[in-house]
Amino acid sequence: KIPLQMETLLQAFPFHILTATADIELSSTFHNGTRYRPDLVVSRSDRRGNMCLQDLKTPNPTTTTTLTIMGSRGGGVSESDILDKIDKTVQYDFVSPYPTVQYEFDIKKQYCPRYTVTFYCIKGGFTKFVAIILPIIPIAVINTINVLNDTVDFGDGPVDTTDHLGISSALILTAVFLLPSIIEPNTRQALMRLDNFYILVIFISLMLSSFPQNLTGTPTVEVIGMVGLWVSFISPIFNCARFVQFLLQTRAEKNAIVAAGAESNPYLKDDDYTPWKPNKEPY
């Protein structure tokens, strides 16, 4: 098992995209007063000659052997099958089973002892959408009814200020329990972030909506709060668009890799893979 270093790539509520990077470096050694440096030889014809996933297998229910569930050129194998093999995380979901592999060549010493393997991961997403955004929608609806009930004459007489403030207080208290979950733990917290702005807009909007017309003498204040609460939904919608764009870009890069190579599933050791021979093939 190799530890992965997690770094935030895009934090846009309700989506949190990270890079999971494994640094692999071969160490130099001394023998009889001579330093020996390991030098990686990289295949140029098939990336699976450098790094690959072993055959996907599933236990046979009747014997102790295993059955290969893939055919020639990865036939019948989906990305979900590959993710089931490599994704053992609980908090994160892999965007793609195909990593970005980078080899680091030491120009000064003229050798390549190190390479990095990077995966894209997602944290949150639909879970936070259900836990936070969906409850905010009925809060916005009830807040709208509360404001309209105070500002529009429906023929049932003036609205009791105490009732208006009671409903507003309940909505604000509900938001207090929901919104802190938006903020992800981080080593450095920045104030001017879209997620923080989203939280501020909701609280300011609910606060403005709580001022009854009898107190301010004008319905403008609470109407601004009501509209502002609905406008705040632009933030998660915009972040959703950014997330979809990222997924499409990642998919396009994967398709480009497949189109440029001979293998149908990059890094997957399937039936069309032949062991690489450095002395006979380019590197």
C-alpha cells in the first residue's frame, strides 16, 4: 500500500475535487565505494509496459480459482469494474480509474529515479446536495410565504409582528445548523471564497426578511431579503456547471489517450497486452 497525498483542486460547494498523488522514488545505493543510481526505462510504445492494473478477476462461487471477466481489448469491462478493483476509499470517489503518470528526469545528474501517479477524487457532491441544498429550498419557500403574508394584503387584516418574527427566527435557527457543514476543514481558510459568500448571502437575506413592515415602515427591506435568498441558489448551480465541465474535460482527455494508443483501456493489463522488451522496443 502506498500513501496518497490529498490536495484540493476545486472546492466549489457542494463539490470538492481533490488530487490523490503517490510519489514513487527509487533510492541510490553504495557498493564497494561505488554509487549506483536507479534509472527508469520508460516504454514509448505501450504505457502498460511502465505501469498497469492486473487482470480483473472475480471469485468463482464453485471453486477456489478465479475467473477473468474481461475479453480481448477489454471487451465487457467498464470503468465501474476497474474502479471496483482500485477504489478502496470511504470518503472519496474516483473521477476516473485512469491516473496521470509523470516521470521526473534529473537534468543535472542525467537519470530518472522518480515518478508520480495522480488520481482525481470527489468528496461530498450528491450527499451534501441532499443534506444541505434540498432543506434550504423549503426554507426559501416558507420565507417567501412569510414575507408575502406581511407585505401583501390578502384581506385578512394586518399580520401579527410576533408571528412574523417567530417564523423568521425558526428559519434562521434551521440555517445555523445546516450551513456550517458547507465549510471544509483546511489548513488555510480564506474569507473571500464563493462558498463563504453563499453562506453570508443566506444569513443576510434571512436577517433582512425578518424585519416586518410594521417596524421599518416599508416592505422593501424584507422583499430584498426574500429575493436575495433565491438569488443565493445561483452559487451551487454555477458550481454544478463547473463540476460538469471538469468531468467533460477529464473524459475528453481520457478519450484522447485511448485514441493515441493501441490499448482500449489505458493501464489495464488485458488480453491484447504483451510484455515489453526494452532491448527490442523503443524507450
